[in-house]
Amino acid sequence: MMQRMRIGELTEQAGVTQRTVRYYESIGLLPPAEREGHGHHYYTEETLARLRKIDQLKQLGLSLDEIRDVIDLYFTDSSGIQPKQKVLAILKKHLAEADRKIGDLQQFRADLQANIERFERFLAAKQNL
């Protein structure tokens, strides 16, 4: 039988808050907890594994929406190929976006430098009169 735990134990082992667990449940990153008499919620080892995987994916720079798109694959594809292919595509998209932003910043910097030089030439010419 799979070990079950209450939310306090789950959050302690996963290093997250109860609020985070409830939020992840509400947006579909985690399955709802099992309920047993007296309204107590119980979580499984798979929930703990999902929380750890979510943390790993966040550290790679994936948004929660992107994680939601891939998280189930980690628990249904035993080869691990599909989720890694999907994450790779996301990371390549992030890299392309970063390169675009770097290009925009380089252009902005060049424009600033040109404006500074133009003002300096103008001021130098006025001072030499």
C-alpha cells in the first residue's frame, strides 16, 4: 500500500507551504487530496514526487502554465523521453526569446550611445564659439 501523509508532513518533506499545495491543486498541477472521515486530506508519495518535479522544472525557468503542460508526462511516460522533449522545446523557445531581448537591448544601447555622442558634439561646438 502506498504511504499516505497529511498536508503538514507533505509540505515539510517537499519544502513548500500549505498554501502552495492548495494553490497547485486549484490550478491542476496536483491532483486533489484524498479525503477521509472528519474531512482530513491525505496525500501520496506521488504527490510528493510531483511537488519535487515542479520545483525542478521551476528551477529550469518554466512557468507554472508550462509545467502544467508537461508534468503529467513525467508520471505516465516511463521512458522519460516525451517530457524531456517537451521541456527541451520550451527551453529552446526561452533561449530564442532571450536572444531577441538581448538584441533589443543592444540596439537600445547603440541608440543611447549615438544620442550621447550627438549631444556631446553639440555642446562642444557651442562651447568653442
